[in-house]
Amino acid sequence: MPQLDTSTWLTMILSMFLVLFIIFQLKISKHNFYLNPELTSMKTSKQSTPWETKWTKICLPLSLPL
């Protein structure tokens, strides 16, 4: 029964990692990133809802007296 030749596995694995690294570097280098990001002020508008001005009581069934 012939034995499996594993002498080239290390070379193949290392070359695979090198190629994957190069491919990912090329993919990342194609992205455009902002050089100087600035904070944008987000204007939040206050919406009045009817339950903000009223006090509401929430009665759970377990909190009612027996």
C-alpha cells in the first residue's frame, strides 16, 4: 500500500496563506475611507405624545389585592 507524500503540504499551505493575504489586501485597498471624519450634529425633533403629559398607572393582574 503506497504512503501519502506530505512533503509538499507545507509549501502549499504557506503559499495559500500568502495568496489569501494578498487577495484581502487588494480588496481592502479598494475601499475609500474618509481622511478626516467630522461629527455631524443630528437634530432630534421632540414629538409630543399624549401619554407624556399624563400620569398613567399600570395595574398588573398579579399586583391587584386578593
